[in-house]
Amino acid sequence: MVLVGDDYLDELFVWHVDDLRCAGQKRPRTPFLRLRMAHTLRLLVTGGPGNQLAQRVQQRYTTPLWVLVPEPISGNTPREQLPIIPQNILNYATPITNEKYPLGTDAYYYKPYTIKEYMT
């Protein structure tokens, strides 16, 4: 199968996102690994010829692309007021655990950002 046009961009986007995910799971995070991750992220979200893959893909689909950022739950915010993220999306996120975040799931949640919100 030969991919051209939008199909090619979709496959390229998926490949780069998977590459970024795999690189993010490697330890230790050497300077070279961080540089590689920065390059991949730049291809996905910043301007320039051949870049902005995420925005190009987003223009063709109605499902928003989210960046999930672990953030502390502020003050007395009830869990019901936190953003609801479908489980099929959370399956791709790195779990919030006590080892990675102080107080784990009791004190942190995933806040979804659109690509534009995340980059500003």
C-alpha cells in the first residue's frame, strides 16, 4: 500500500507520537534521548516546512488532540469538578503513581490541554 497526501501525514503523525511515547519510557533519560524527544515534539507541534503534524491531522478530524499533564488537585476541589477523560484515552497515559508523584492519585489528576493551549 502506498500512502500519499493526508494518509501519509496521518501515518507519520502516529509514528512520531509512538516514537515520543517509547522514548519517554526509556531510562536513563540521557541528554541524547532528551534531544531526540525534543526533535520529535518539534516536528509534531511547532511551525516550519514539514512540521505541525498535530495541527494538520487535527484539521481533518473532529476528535480533539489532547496533551495530558499531571497537575496537583488544588485546595478543596471536588473530584466531580475535575475533567472527565475517557478510559480509552487514559490507557495511553503514564499512570500517576506514588513513586512518580507525591501522594499519587489522591493529590494529582490529568488535565487535558489542546495542542494550542499547551503550546501557549
